[in-house]
Amino acid sequence: MFFYLIMCLIFTQLLSNVYYLRKGQDKYPKIHITETMNILKLKSVALFIPLLLTACGGGGGGSDSGSPQTINKPLITPAIKPDIPAPGQSNKVKVGVLDSGVNKNISNIAGKVALILHYVGQGKNLGSGEFTPEDITASLALADMDTSGHGSYVSQILASTGSAGTYVGNQNVELYEAKTTDDPLGHSIIHDQLAAIMDLHEHYGVNLFNASWGSYNHYDENSPITSVLKYLVNSNGLIVFSAGNDFLNEPSAENLTPLIDRSIENGLITVVGLDGNKQLYSGYDESGVLKGSNACGRAAAWCLAGDYVVGPLLSENNNSYVYFYGTSGAAPQVTAAAASVWHTYPWMTAKQVKQTILTTANYLPDGSQPGTPYNASYGWGELNALRAEHGPMLFSSLFGDFNAQVPDSHYIFSNDISGDAGLIKNGNGVLELAGNDSYTGNTTINQGALWVSGSINNGSVNIAPGGVLTGSGSVRTTYNNGTIDLSNGSLKVQGDYSQGHNGVLNAYIDNQLDISGNATLDGAVNLVNQNYVVNGTYDILHAQNVQGKFNQLNGSKFLTIKQVNYESDNVNLEVEQVSAQNAVSNGDSQSTAGAKAVDSIFAAANAIALKQHNGEVLTLDEQQLLDYSAGLQSTGSGEAVQRIVDSHSGVIYSELPSVLLAEQNRLTQTVVNRLSAMYGMGQATPGVWTSHDYMKNQYQPDGWNQVSSTTNNTSVGMDGRVSNTLLLGGFVNKNNITAKLDRNGGSLDGSQNGIGAYGQFNDGAFYLNGLASYQRGDADIKRPVIGNGTQSSQKSNTDMSSSSLYFESGYAFHLPHEADITPYVSVEYDRSNTDSIDEGNQQGVSASGMKGRQTSVALGSRFNYMVNNELHLAAWAQASKIASRDISDMSLTTNMSGQEISLNSPEFDRNSFDYGLDIDYVLLNSVQLFAGMQSSTANNQALSASAGLKYYW
């Protein structure tokens, strides 16, 4: 037994003998093994990790040295299974490196290593799936990170940045390093490798693995590796194995596991190594033994070739250059290419990634296996990583129909695709075929869009109800029960075209469906424009013979199909424009204003389209207006039309005078009631005062936007007594107003500074109050302008001013218990002004300045109650009516059309019932604290609150 173990160690040592050349006089010395063997000092490193198992070649059983006991069927369900993103969903593709670890400090892989986990001894947990590897990512000791240096070389081939002139790997990967050996020679236990696969796949979301190792064990359906690989592959995993370096006609045993269970073939790739002459690498080792790459052999169907010699790389201790020999270096080239494919097409299954890698390889003939696309020496041929990034080149019965489950996005297959299988398009995304495709299977579009910019030269195209065919290329005979969309160019059908009862043809003006055979029509035709459309007749379909008719005609909201003309070989549409005033469903004032603006844009576009038709060169502004108008014309829903029309109405400018008048009225009422609270019962007491007023209002003019506003006003005032019956005072104030519109999202943010004067004449029972105020400031205005699928934000600033004059007279009737009731009558005059504005860009508008005037009268009564000398309560109510109102119309000019539109301004409610409560409290015989609340039935909501204090002289 001892002798047998010694022979095993000798055999495994022989397997590890490959070479690298340190940096010498030349930066990148050339390698000629047969010529330099005797003159260059060579050093042996382990580049093909032998798996030391029982009897050095057994079937994966236990050993006397503490390796795990035999496990026939490992439990594949781990204790924890977090939600893990699929490959490609994040910015980087996760690659599991099953090797000797890695020196993460090597400069050309800096930042590429996500994790280093130590799995030696974890194989005993295969049955439970409860793995507890040691996280050694933070270790700084090279011996801990990488035992032999092998993993550091493999990792550089996978992900090197190419710094210092080294080999360039994949820049879109992050490495999850599984350290599965502590032996400097690279001996490992197969169960530890399997534990690493399970743990990284289940707990870290790693689907792609590089396995630059192998053995010559005997595996069968009961071997743990069979179960683990089958599970990995069935859960969308892909593993890349090196073939081995013994110049044999068969690869190592792990590569042949698909012969035990064919399902493993879907996610396993075998890699052999080539020399500079595109032949399997061979050379003599230090002992004069002929070594080199194993052939694909019985793994040919899932095998291809990479370079046997790779470099230059940085040495494992980061201080010299090396070239890396062996299929251990060929395998990570393929793994890196698979990661690129998965990064480009994150929706692909592992089987499809593998299919893409194999079918884009450069075939290398060896005279064997005629009639197949692979052979026993090189498999599918030499890796072509750049070509693989452009999709597969073969849809073959070897793999089955290519089922593309494409999510929301646009992906392109630009290679020429051949083969005897077909394509099935699923998923909501877009798959574009840009090559000259000759595959003979059928093309089925179940979901999303298939965009053909190249050609499909064989088979038929079948469009299901959820599918869309588009593009400017050509296809064969087509059966349309879904949608053909001509928005991306004229599509050619080399054969017959049949549109079913549920089929739809999206007929874009200026593009046609060109059919070399016969056309049978049914279903619907949708008129959809790409360019601006004027009234006219447009061809949409040509064929050798046209039979049948469309049973449904659908225009857009701004375009209508007046008539369809069916000829023997042609179909055309008579198209007519629809004005915005007829397209909009809501006929209120705001819609009318917006429709006028939109129709002015269409009128300008018609004039520009005529210039273009006459061959005149358009200016940039004219072309932009034409493109914008074309977008408006293609609007398909009534809801979208309403949003577009509302946004073009410029309503926030026309409503601004009414808003300012209403706010001024509410502010005046608030100030008057606050002054009444300060007056108390009887004659007012002079002093200095300050207050803050908060007002929240909501207005709903008939047929216009609802306006929600908030005003905050701060005042400081002083008054004094002129005589026993007359008190005069003045104040300064600052208010901020914000207003928002509900139907198109416009908003105003303004502020004003003001002054005011007030007075009271009081002879004990009769009184007369007066108030005058003036405010001036500016407002920042924002509003969206909405097109069909577009939105721009328009901003402007306008100066504004408002003023008010108020008189009130009443008579106090004294009641028992220190109370009185005072009926009164009041009159108020308010005015507002806004300056003209210009939003200053093509999609904006300019608007004239506006003025507003109104006079209102009110009849009300106040009830006052003196609780004691300090506390005073009051309640009041009044009925108000705006007796006259004059708001100027607005002249609105859309900058695109240059046409001026006159718009009537909206008006808010004229009648209201107002009421409120006030309280004041005298503190220390010299300080009066007061507060009040008031509300109104004006419009939908009007609520005010005030608080302040006054210091008596």
C-alpha cells in the first residue's frame, strides 16, 4: 500500500510539470520549448491541479487520510437561499474560480476580486449543504491567499486590466475565488471543489465557474460530481473545464460527465490548448517526456480550443513577468468570453451562452467526424471571443430551436446565423437580427418585437397575437396574427403575406410593406406617422396580387383614414388631418384655449411642409417644428390629447390676474378682521404691533384649472390717536404666495413687499374703518409643455403688483353682560397687474401683460363678548358679493408658430359667505395677544389664520 501511494505521488507530480519564463533581457521573450530547454533556466509550477483521491484514481470514495466518506446522492438544497440576481443583471458578471486562491494584490487584477473563501475540508458538508468556508479576503499573507500561484495566473487571464503591458482579460467580471487546496503542488479533494460550486452558486449567486483542474477518476451516475454538476446546470449554471495536459486522445474525467447524464452537456464546456500553428500543443518536459494538450475526444460536442501559452502575466508575487502554459490557461480564456456573452445578453440561459461560444468558434478540421460541426481533436474549433459578443452563428437541432426570452431592452444578433433549427422570440424586449441569416427553421414571434435589419432567407415567420415584427430588412413568407410595425422602415416579404383576423398592420406614412408574392388581408390597419403628414393619398402595401380587405381602420387622434383604396397590386390610404378642437374630448374653456394653440402649430407646420415639398431647404427651427408636430400627430389616446392640449393653453398666465385678485381680497379681509380684533370693544388703543397670517385657498373657475394656493403674510404696524374719536396707523408687510394647477402641473412661486394705511373713526357706537394697501413683487412660473411622449419644462418670471381700498361702517348695539352686536356694511376695491412674459425657447410662449379690477360689497355682523378686563371673544359673519369685475383678455403667442391667440381670462366665484372667530388677551395691561380664524364658501376652500401681538403706548 505504501508503495502504491508513492507511485500515486510520483504520477501526480508528473501531471503538474509545466513551465513559465521569468522576465529576462527582453520584455516579452519568445518561447521555443524544444530549442530553449537546455539553455534557459526553467522552473516548474502546478498549472493543472491533480485531484488526489482514494487509490489515486478511484471513484470519489473516502480515504484513510480524513477525506469525506462516500456520498452517493448529495442533498442539493442548502439551508439558506437568498434572492440572487441572475448573471448580467448587475454591472459585472460573477465568475467562480475553483483553484488555489489568488493574490488579490497583483496590480493588473486590482479591484476585480470580490471574495476569497477557503473551502478545504468543506466537502464533508455536501450532504447537508450547510457550508462554513473561511473568508480570507482580508488576509495579507500570500501563502493564505494563494498556495501555489496557479489561481493567480488563472485569475489574471480572466480579468487582467492589462496594466504594465500584460495580457488583457474581461473587464466586466468580478471574481469569487474558491481556495480548494492548501498544497503547493495543487493536490485537492473533489468533494471540496463540489462544496465550493454549491456554496458559491446558492449563497453568492455565481452561475459561471472556471475549473482549471481535472483527474482521471472513474465517475458514474452515483458519483457526487454527477449530482452536483447536474444540479448546477439545471439551475442555469455553466462550468468551463480544462481538458488536461497529458497529450491524450481524451480529456480528463470531469469533462466526460455528460456521457453519464446528457443534461450536464447543457452547461459544461471543455477546453483544449493550441500552439501557434493552430494545432494541439505538444512539447517535452524537463524529464524529456512528451506533454501537451489532451484532445477533445468524446467531449467533442461541447469542446473548443484556446491558446495553450498565455502571457505575459505578472508572477504570483507581483514582481516579474511570466508566460503561462497549459489548458489551465486555455480554460479561463473561454470563461472570460462566456462572461462577455452573458454581460452582453444577460437574459441568455447557460445553454445559450455555451451555444454562442461554440458556434462562433473558428472551425479547425482534423479529418475526423465528417458531417458534424465539431471533431475529436479541436471540438468546435478555436475560440473567437470577439465574434461571440455578437450572438450565436448557428441555430441547430443539436441545441434545439433558440428560445430568446428577451426582457425590456434592445439586443442585437449581428452574426450571420445558419443551421437547421429556428428562432422563438419571447419576452417584452426587442431582439434585432442584423445578419444575413440562412437558418432553415421557422421564426416564431410570441412576445415583444423581432427587429429585422438584415435578412431571414429561409423558413416562415409566424407572428403570434403578442408579437411584433419590425425593421427595414427582409423576411420569408409571413403569417401575421400579431403586429407588423413599419415605423423602422419598409419591410420586405420574400414570399406570400397573410394577415389574420386578429392581425394588425401599423402603416407608417412613407414606409411600405413590399411583398414579392401574394397578399391576403384581414384584421386592422393602424395609421401611424413618423414624419409630418398633410392631407393626401399614401401607399402602404405592394404585392403581386392583393386579396381581401382590412376589417378595421384606426387613425390617430389628429389624423383619420378617410378611405382605403384596394387595387390589384397595391393598397393606399386617403389621410385627412383632424384639428385639435375636434380631437379633444373636453370642450371647456381651457381645452378651447389649448386647442387654438395646438392648431396654430399645425397651421405653421403645414406651411413648412409645403416648402419642403417644393424643395426648399428648411431652417433648423422649421425642421424642429415639423418634427414636433409629427409627434403630436401620432398621439393615439384621448387622455394624451387632453394633456397635450391643456399644457399648450398657457392657462397659468391667463389665470394669474384672477389668482392675484382673489388673494388680495382674502388678504384684505384677513387684515381687516385682525384690526377689528385689535380694536376690541369700543375705541381702539394705539400702539405698535406685528402679526403673521396664513391663508390656504382653492379656486375652481368653471371650465378651467383648479388652483390651490398658499399665502404667508407678515406685517409690522404702528398706530396713534389723532383725537378722542380718530385713530390712524400704517404698516409694512411681506407675503409669499405659491399656487399650483391641477390639470397640467403649472406652478407659481411669488413674493411681494407692501405698505398700508388704516384709520378708525369711533364716537362710541358708530364707527367708520378704512384701509388702503399696495404691494409689488415678482413671481417665478413653471409649467410643462407636453408632446407625444415628450415633456419640456418652461420657466418664466413676471413682475406683479396688487392694491386694495376698503371701507367699513357699522353701529354697535350694547347687550347685557358686557356684550354687543354690531351690524356693518363694507365695500372693497381690488386691482392687480402682471407684466408680459416670454419663455424664450421654441416650445415656449409669450404672453401679454394683464390687468384685473373688481369691486365687492359685504353685509355682516360682529358679536363681541368681554369675558373680563383681559379676555375678549368675538365672532363675525358676512355675505359678500363681487359687484363688478374687469379682467383683460390675454394675447398668447406660441413661439413655434408665431401666431397670436386671444384668450378670455377665467373668473372665480362672485358670491361667498364668510365667517370667523377672534380672541384677544391683555397681558400686564400693556400687551395684547390676539389670534383668529376665518373661512369662506368662496370656491372650494378658503381658510385663514392669524396671530400676533400689540404693545400699547
